[in-house]
Amino acid sequence: MKKIILTGDRPTGRLHVGHYVGSLRRRVELQNSGEYDEIHIMIADAQALTDNADNPEKVKNNISEVALDYLSCGLDPEKTNILVQSYVSELTELTFYYSNLVTVSRLQRNPTVKSEIQMRGFNASIPVGFFTYPISQTADITAFKATTVPVGEDQLPMLEQAREIVRSFNSTYDEVLVEPKALLPENEICSRLPGTDGKAKMSKSLGNCIYLADDPEDIRKKIMSMFTDPNHIKIEDPGSLEGNTVFTYLDAFCKDELFEEYLPEYQNLQELKDHYTRGGLGDVKVKKFLYNVLMEELSPIQARRKEWEKDIPAVMEILHQGSIAAREVAAKTLSEVKDAMQINYWK
Ligand code: TRP
């Protein structure tokens, strides 16, 4: 069986370093591993509209922003098909047919939907499109017969529901769809990088994100005001690593080789941590190091972004071609789905 990846992002803002360690970095590795027959990355604009119906400009403007982030991180359109969800209208047809196989109570039990409804304060005014987006996401995944879906932990209930729909479809009609498997980030730090304020999650509304495209000077400021150990007041005080955002970021980004260049008194992160917990190591020194570590990773990304930014029409054309290619794949699956359902009358 072919190994096929599908994953995506809602275009509601630029991508930040949490997206980077949680998924972008991994996608580039998967792309370059050569282990996959097809890789599709979707800019899920239609899904973004399920809770931004009154703000289409935001969604539209962020399509090219997200594409720029993808390309600058190293996703290569020669190897990875980048597509825009709304262009592939077959996905909405699939969604409509799949929705007959899902009950309202099953959707209500989906933990991701539940917590997102709460987060957005929808209460009794949940848009139907939003409520049913797990079904639409199943269409995204199955249209490409994806075997592997790299996602964060928060998306596991979505994958579970997708697998259920696939099983239900295949047993009700015919074995057409493929059950996808989630591929989680390698470790816990990468799956939930906290905001610069130490809060659980980076979010635009909390203003605690470092964006991939942030100006280096802004990144420096954000790092310098990062949450550390509030009881580590004097340099001599022993510091705690627990919930210390600067060290969490180092866990996600630091490589041993970088000590030689930026902090030669230490060989590796463990030595730095030991000194910090013993006392005698100030926050500013660690923060400056983190800035260098982060910029080591972000500088090449930012340089590539600057190049792509000069030619937005070319970026949009990559998305256009990717969407056309995606549509062909999705149309084939839709036709098989209709065959199985015995409604492909005029094939
Ligand atoms: N729900 C995902 C998010 O919140 C985006 C997404 C849309 C997606 N369709 C997908 C992820 C299909 C994986 C597979 O970012």
C-alpha cells in the first residue's frame, strides 16, 4: 500500500515557533526522508471559515502568509503538494455523504470540538459548520487516502472520529476508504511549547507568541521578557527548571554544538541546567543564549521568506497548481465513493 501523508493548518494567522517544533520541522524531515509516496499539505481555509464566517479577509490574507511560512521552512513544492482546501469542492461533497454516518451525539462527545466550543464561548450558538468540522476533516484525510496524518495531540479525537467514519463507510458500502493513523510529535515539549509568558499554549489573543517571521529585534525583546523562575531573584539563588519557559525552549531548540560557539563554558544543556539549579547563573545569560540558539534556526528560514515575499504571485501559483493536482486526486476518490454508494448514475 502507498504511504501517503495529509495534514494542514487553518489560515488564521502567521505560524509561530510552537507550530514549528510541533509540526513544521517534522514535515520537512518527513518530506526529505523519501519514505512517502505522496505528501499533501492543506491550507484549510474552508475549515477556518467555520468559526470566522464574518471575517473572510482574515482567512484570505493568511493563505499567503501560511504558504510563505511553509516554503521558508523548507517545504518543497517539487516534493510536497501544497493546496488550498476551498478549491477542492469534492471535499464538501464527501462531507455531505459522510455526515449520514455520524450522529449528533457522537459529535457532541468529540473532546476537541467540546473544548473548542468552550474556548470560543459559543454556548448555544454553535455554527453547524463548526460543529460538523470533524466530518469535513475526515473528507480532507480520506480524499487523499492518507495513511499518515502528522498532527498535535489535540487532534487525536479528530483522527479517532475519522477512523470510525472510514470503518462505517467501508462496512456500509464497500472497502473504498483508508483508515489513517496519527503521527504525533516526537516528544512532549514539541507537542506543547508554552507561550513566552509560561502559559500553557501560544495564542495570538494572549500575545505570547514568537512568530517565525518576527523581526530579530522583537524576538530578542520577547525572549528577554520571558517567564522564568519567579523565585530566582539574585544570581546566586538556586533556580528551578520546572515551568521555566526559557529552559523549555532550550529543550526544544538547543543542540550541543551551539555551546561551543555561543556559550563555551558549558558542553551541553545538562551542564547549563545543573549550574542554574545549583545557583550562580543569571537569567539574562541564559536568555541571551536562547536568543542565539533560536536565531540559528530561524535566520535561514527568515532569509528564505524574504526571497519568497518578493514574488507573492509565484507563491499563489504554487498553491493554484497544488490545488489543481489535489482536485484530481479527490475527484477520483469521490467517484469511487459514489460507485460504492451506487449513486454514480452517469459515469
Ligand atoms: N484542524 C487542523 C487545525 O486545527 C487543520 C486541518 C484541517 C487538518 N484539515 C486537516 C489537520 C486534515 C490534519 C488533517 O490546524
